[in-house]
Amino acid sequence: MDVSIAEAKNRLPELIRAVEGGEQVVITRHGKPVAQIAPPPAERSRVQLGSMRDRIKLYPGWDDPIDLERFLEGDS
């Protein structure tokens, strides 16, 4: 279904119901498509804080200052 921006503004709840029913809605400006309303992806992953706990090890000295001269020479 194609609708103008003004029409989409006035009929947004109806257009959302159409998308929920499986229809795609294309929003146009002067007859040219500029946006599309479509259903969301089937599954969205949720961010889980702390999921890397105990999987990352920081060894002693990991944050020691770096000697710039040695760094530029390529020594480790």
C-alpha cells in the first residue's frame, strides 16, 4: 500500500494495524517512495550485561605504561 506523508500522518494507527496484518506500507512524497513501514525482524536479541564475566582474563602488567621509543621500534 502506498500513502502520502500527509495521509500517513492522519492514518498512522490504521497503517500500523495493516502492517501487523502482514501488509507493507510505503510512504511517498510527491509520488516517490521515501520510507517504508514493515514488521520488525522475527527475533531480536537482548543485550545481557555481564555475559563475558569470567571469560576475559587481564594479566598483571596489562596496564603498565608503554615506553614510546620501544613501541616505535617494534620491540615488545
